[in-house]
Amino acid sequence: MFFRSTILSILIGTLLVAAAEPEVRIEKDIAYLAEGRTEKADLYLPAAQEGKKHPAVVIIHGGGWAGGIKDAKREINIGTTLAGHGYVCMSIDYLLHSTKSEKPAWPQNLHDCKTAVRWLRANAERLKVDPDHIGVIGGSAGGHLVSMVGVTQARDGLDPAGPYGEYSCQVSCVVDMYGPTDLVQRGKDLSVLRATLAENPALYKAFSVTTYLDKNDPPFLILHGTADKTVDVSQSEILAKALAEKGIEHHLEIIPEAPHTFHLQPKQKDLRPLVLAFFDKHLKPGAK
């Protein structure tokens, strides 16, 4: 199991994150989507090291697919934590559901997330990014979207045609923080889908992470609190079980008494060592 195999890394990580974080440079409001799109991204950049390429992580905010922003408290916490430990981070805004618009947010929201991965590869030389080692992390609706980035492939019909269509949008690992994963079993109507579950169960199945799992999917770290009243912890348990059945590497960390929308340092438990150990294992070649 991931947890048992990385105890030493987590203990070392605890000592590292207890120290002062290295300086992080932030670039705000970077255009990463097609011309005419207003959604932007923020970059969290680690201190440059001569000749060194950095792994990268796309951060995807939550908000019920209808709200949220790229520079909310959780996203800043994640970006500064990871950049302080050598990761180039890209926190994005993406198309949100709006009752004032006739354009559906799904699947454009997922297309935007995948475009962010491609944008990092297209700009790898400038940012000193290792294009072969890119991960994703997100909470709530962002947890759902990062999971979808991880498990959907071109054959599923959910890769955008462009921009940057010449680059892959596959990722090496996923950190899902309390995201809904099986929207059929969850049994709640979603405004983002513009139809009820009873009206269009096939659409809810297509919106579910568990629909697309196969043995070649990347490793998952799943974080969920038992006091979550927005997305029940059973959603992460369903995902963990489905991952196990497909033989996909994963670890489910349940945090007793943690509510919805925590960042990497909830009062119940400091999650930075666990998350850093997971990303280090999968995004830093040669890391133990």
C-alpha cells in the first residue's frame, strides 16, 4: 500500500514543511485558453535552479461547477506549498455553469482543465517544466475534474480538439480532495448538467469518474473528511473500491471530523507531508 511504503518519506516531509517555505514567485492572470476566453491562470513558480527541470501540477478549484476562483484560500495554500518544494503550479479558472448563459459548462469545463495540462507542455521550455511529469490536484468539484482529467482519454471523446492539440493532456498522478465521483449513485440533481438524473441518467453516468476507469489509469491519492456534509465520504470510498477492482494504485486518506473544503493544513491533520510524498513519488524521477 502507498501509505505503508512511504512512511519514511512522510516523516522526512514533516520536518521539511515545518521549516520556512522557500520563496515562491507568482505570475497572475495568464491567458491559457483560446483567444476570446476570459478565464485565466495563476502560476506559482519555485526558485530557479540552473539546468534543472521542475515537475508541474495543475490546481483546479471547486465551487459546484458554478462558482469558485483560482486564487481562493485553498488554491493559494496548495500553490505556495507545492511551489515551495520545487513544483511549477498552475491554478486555473475554467468555464462555470451559469443560468444566464445558453452555453453548457460540461464538457467545456473539462476541456479547459485538459488544455491547462497541454499549455504547460507547450510552455515547458520557458517555465523549465519536465513535460513528462505533470500531476493534478483539486477539491470538491475540482476533485471531480482532476479525477476526470486523470481517467479520460482521447477514445472517450472528452479530449478537446485545441488549442495546443499537438500536445498530450495525460497526467502522471491525481490528488482528489473530497470530489464527487459516481453521480448516479450519489442520486442528486446537478444544475451544471441542465437535466435531472431521472431525465437523463446517461448524462450523469458520462459525468461520473467511475465510468472511465481502466488498469492504465494514473495513481490516485484521495482525501476526504468524515464531517463532510456537501459530498459524503462514501463517494471517495466508492472511488477507492473501483480503483482497487481495476488494479489502479491508490490511497484513501479519511480525516476524522474534517468538514468540506479543507486545504492542506486542516486543524484535524497536517496533510502536506502526505501530499508532498505522493507527488514526489510520482513526479520526481528517482525520488523514494
